[in-house]
Amino acid sequence: MQPHPQAHPSQKTANRVLAVGRAPVEHGFAHLKNWRILTKLRTDPARATCLLRALLVLRDFEVNR
């Protein structure tokens, strides 16, 4: 196996920015799993839009806090 080259500083910055943006979304899905909402989503796909809108409202509330 070849060793991985070191990331350029601009790549490290880009990775950091992406990680900051992904964290709230991943936390939101973790909460949904705890609330068992995703099981409802799998059984009734028509509710997906409503549930995703609710998740966006919660995420925006958390981000703007």
C-alpha cells in the first residue's frame, strides 16, 4: 500500500468547513433515530416531506441559537 500524501492546507480548511456543516444534520438524524421517527418514515413514505420539514425547522432553530 502507498502512504497517503498530506492534505494541502486549503483542503484541510475545506474538510473542516464541510464537517461543521454536516454535524447538525448528523445530530438531527441521530435524534430522529432515538425518537423512532425514521421507522414511521419507512412505513409511510408520504409522511417524508412533513418529517423533513420538521427536521429543517429544528435544525434552523439549533443553528440560529
